[in-house]
Amino acid sequence: MAPIDLIIDTDPGADDVVALLLAMASPNELNIRAITTVAGNVSLDKAARNARLAREWGGREEIPVYAGAPAPLQRSPVYAQDIHGDEGLPGVEVYEPRKGLAEGSAVRYLIDTLGSAEPHSITLAMLGPQTNLALALLQAPEIVRGIKEVVVMGGAHFNGGNITPVAEFNLFADPHAAEVVMGSGVRLTYLPLDATHQVLTSEARLAQLRALNNSASQRVVAILEAYIKADMTRYDLPGGPVHDACVIAWLLRPQLFEGRRIYLQVDSREGPTFGQSIADWHGALQQPANVTWIARADAQGFFDLLSARLARLM
Ligand code: BDR
Ligand code: CA
């Protein structure tokens, strides 16, 4: 099969970096056209630097990294230092990468690339707030034609929220952007906390990664060991989730996941349910399905895939 033409939109972020490394280690299946960055876990400049660091660690400096929106569509940025640390990358040394950013904004890149692409040819992996894609769609709605599919890490239904009792971080950070993307009619798949909280680290799984003994695996283990602590304590989990890497795993091995087409709405009204995903799993609202909602994941299958791919890196 021809590789998937892919743009990764991201706010690195510990789990974003694991996702980027998994993607960069999979060139036979994924043709990464660009990495576009957005304010989310950390400010835009830190997210863009961390994406460039991940690119350097993945040995893929030919992939352009663009910086996009410094803030959500309508609100001030909400950062997640409590989970990802002040630099957005806990457990490892953070420094200025060798190679700089690509020129021009991520939003312009999305408009130009999707606007000139073959119909339904490009997949987008959305690993943070969906601001960049929303801005591109608002400025040039016709670009929807170039998109094959949008795969989002976001939302929570069977699992509670992780930034409020009901909201997941990426949707809470910019629900208006999620609404724009959803309203565009693009084909959507959501990997919510329902699935990502099943894909947890364990001592054995970290040992499996550590045994690869290359720089990439050492970095991933160092990042994960530092990053998972907050979630394990807060949610009393036996291990930590690696949310964003599930999006890449889904693109590589969809058979590791189970879900179904449902109707989804995002709440963007101010109040206690701000940012909540209303996932109509049982079809109570009798609305046409607009997303594939992933509810189950094979955790060991995920870690076997991650190990096999990281083993290919330096
Ligand atoms: C999502 O929020 C961020 O903190 C993570 O990188 C992930 O994209 C999980 O809710
Ligand atoms: Ca993220």
C-alpha cells in the first residue's frame, strides 16, 4: 500500500514527542509532509522548539516544521505545565535544535498544501488544540477537498475529563476550533481518553522500551518516567497514558483499536461543561453520525508496535 500522506499538527508535549518519534520511525506507512505546531501544552515557541527537537532525535531533519497559532480562536491559551513541565518536555535536557523553523505560518502552509492537493489525499493527525486547521478552514473553506481524513486526540465520554470533571484538555483548550473542524464535514476519527486511558505504561512495558538501548528509546523512557507520575497520582492509575501516540498507532495498526460511528457535539458554552464532548454512543439524539469514536485499545499491542518502531531509530 502507498504510504499515507500525513501532516502532524501538534503542541509538544511529552506524549506528542513520543507520537512524533513513532511516526518518524514508520516511513513505509507514513509520508510525513510537515509538522505544524500550535500553542497548547506550552506556548507556541516552546511547542515549535520541542517539535524541532523531536525531529532531530528522529533523524528526520528534512521534514519541515511550521509554527502556527499562538492562541486559541476565541480564548486565552491554557497551558499544561502541571503535566508536561515548564518546557513541555519533562525528564530530558531541552536545548535549541540544529535546524530552524520553515518559513511562513502553519496556517498558510495548510491552506496552500490542502488547496493544491489531489482530492481527499491528505490525512491530518491532530495532537493538540485544533486551532491551526480551524483557521485554515475559516480562511479557505474549499481546502476541505484536499483532506482525506482528520484523526484527533481529544474528548472523553466513558472516561471523565482530565482538565475539568468532564472536559479533555485539547477540546477544552479550543472547543471553538473543534466545532469549526467538525462543521466542515471532513471525515473525522476521535481517540478520546476512553481509549488512551487504556494504553498505560507499566514497569514491564518501560523495561521493554529500555531494552532497545538506543538514544530514541532512552529519551522516550526518560520522558515517560517523568511525565506519567502526575496522571498516575491524580487518577490513581497503575501506569500513565501516552495519548497522542495512539493517533499514530491507529494510523499504523487500526486493528489495535475498536470504535464506531457516532454523533458528536462539543460544548463551547461558558460554564461547568465547557469543552465537554457529548458523544452519543447509543444514538439517543438520533442525529447522523459525524465521527468514528474509538472506545477500546489493545495496550500491549500498542507497546509492541512502539518498541518495534523505536528500535529502528538511532
Ligand atoms: C492531550 O492533552 C495534552 O496534554 C496531551 O499532549 C494530549 O494531546 C490529552 O488530554
Ligand atoms: Ca498533545
